[in-house]
Amino acid sequence: MLLLHSIHIYKNNRANYPTANRVPLPRSGAYPTPYRYHNSGMTARVTFQRSLIVRATPHTMVGRLAGKNAVVTGAAGGIGLETTILMLREGASVLMTDISAAGLERAIAKVQEVVPQHDGRVEYRVVDVSKESEVEAAVAHLDSWGGLDVMFNNAGIMHPKDGDSEETPEDIWDLTMNINVKGVWYGSKHAVKSLRRHGKKKGSIINTASMVALVGAATPQLAYTASKGAVLAMTRELAIVHAREGFRFNSLCPAPLNTPLLQDWLGDDKEKRFRREVHFPTGRFGEAIEQAHAVIFLASDESSFVNAADFVVDGGLTKAYVTPEGPATEAPKNLGS
């Protein structure tokens, strides 16, 4: 089944509106389960559609992504929602996808609350990224917008039953690979097809990996770690293959974040939490908004010479040996929460 919700924004001449009244974008709701899909794609059939007319109030509308069309998977919360908000602020049009219809409804309500005025349009659709037909349909939906420019393959899971080589059940391994690896493959594949179909001379594909693919840990989530290592390798290969076409591929490598995905997984286990938190030089987990800012850079033309990068945003975690003492640094506020 498909759920599609669209908000059409009537674009005004930016010279005619003030630059000081823009409302910051909100964050979305929590993940439906401890191992929720960050992004997903279900074949879309319109079940309802709403239109909203707004006046543009530019304040933070700097337009780094003006005129660009983006698909964000896993957009119902966390990095995906924060990125959607920032993309809209920067002038992009965004199709939000996730496996959770309820999560998307909460997220779109948050977007409307935090960014009631923006240049582009925002729509959402339920998608299971492990199903190629649904990912293909989501990307094709942007054909009527002028074609895709940015693909953010952010959907993924971290299952509570994922442990070491002896503990991880085979079905959990397969589920993790189907979403975290196949989902990125499908998104990358159909992004390239769309870019070619529309004769685009440049495009940006950003794939969410993880810093766990760069270092070892004695607190294993073997399937998750292996899946993110696969994302790094796949992204590098695609970046080189498509470099002369102007299509850039980069991996985002977040550290553990204060998002429902990780926090639900950690639960009330203080020892499990401390074993991770102690390694941060900053003394705290990262926030989704800190990853989203990196995605905006990678999506924009400012990063035109950044390709095949493992873009690490981890607060120095992967470079630390003995961490400092003292209070943790202040965390920025997420927009969607």
C-alpha cells in the first residue's frame, strides 16, 4: 500500500519577502520500534493529498540547495527528519520516505510546525527500502518535479538480537543486510538512472554508514557493523565509476547518537550506555542535527570536489585514546523534537 501526502508551496519572488521571520524546522516523532527502519520504500498509491498555501518568510533561507529535488529515506525521525528540515530551509524540495506511516504523519506535522514557509515542496510516502520496486517508485515520483538531484540513503536498522558471531540469528543477519545494504544499493541504482534519464550533469548521493565500520568494538553488533562496512565499500566503488558523469557518492559515518534508534536499543542499561559514552572526547553522544548539517554540505555544490569520502562526524571518537575529564560539552538542540 502507498501513502502519499503532499504540500504544495506557492513560490514568491524572494526579493519581495523579509529575511528575518523564518521559523526553524521541527523534529519528528520517535521510532516505532527499537529497531525501526530509518528509511524505507513502499510502492506508492495516493490515498490522500493535502495542499497548503504559505507565505515565504526568508530569515534562514540561504538557498544552498535552491532548485534541487531530494529523496530522504528513514525520514520519520532522527537524522532523516533533521536533514529534511534543513533541506527545506535551504530551498530544496523533499520526498520523505519511511516504513512507518504513523511516523511519517508525525514527522510531516513537525515539519509544518517548524518550517511553515519554504520555497520547495515536501511530500511523504511509505516505502520499504528492502523492496526495489518501492524504492524505484519513490525516485520516479520526482520525475514530475524535474528529476532527482540528491539521494540520501539513510534508512537502516540495528536489531536488539544482533550480537556476535555465535549469538546473531541468521534471519536477523539477513534482515539487516536487506535493509542496510540492499536498501542503499537500490537507492543508489535508481538515483543514477534518474540522473541519466533527466540529463543531469551533477548529482549527490549520500549513504549513511557508521563509524563502527572503521573501528572494532568489544560490544558487537556484528550484522550492523558488517552492513555498514559494505556501505563504505559500495559507496567508494560507485563514486569512482560515476565520477566523470558528475555524480558524487559519499558515506556519512556518524558516531552513536542521541536518537530513538540507539536510545531504545540501550534502554535502561547504564553499564551498556557508559561503555560507549566514556569514549567520547566531548563526554556525550552526538545529536541528529549535527549529522544533518554534514549532509547539507555533501548535498550542496559547496562539496563539488568531495567524492568517495568516508565523511566522519563523531566528535573525535575514532581518534581518541584517553578521553578528557570534566563536564560534557553542550549539545545543540534538534529542530524536529
